[in-house]
Amino acid sequence: MIPSNGFEVVPKLQILDLSGNAASLLDGPAFSSLPNLQELYLRKMGLTEVPSDILGLHQLRILALSQNSLQSVPE
């Protein structure tokens, strides 16, 4: 499991793939501490909603959310 402050040590990270690791998000890691993130893969995570702090990732170009249980996706 990734702690809520787990990404603070890698602020320059550009690509993150957590696909298939649903347990890694149980504590709600803060994607907002990854301002340079360009690609985020969250496939097969059992998500029912998009983590809200993803909306603040202004450099994000690819967001992969396939094979989840999303009811809606924010604009």
C-alpha cells in the first residue's frame, strides 16, 4: 500500500502505472504531489470513481481507466 504522502519523494515522476494493484490506493495516495505526471495508468483497479486529485494534474496527457467500475468520469 502506498501511504498518502508516498509520492512526495518523487515529484519529477512522469509515468506511473498502478494497473491491477487495487490495494495500493487504499490509503488514497496524493497524486497532487506529482505535478510533472504525464501518464497515469489505473486499469483493473476496481475504481468506482475517479480520484479527485487527478483533476489537478495539469501535465497529464494519458489517463488509462479501463476495466474499472466507473459510473461517470469528470470533464
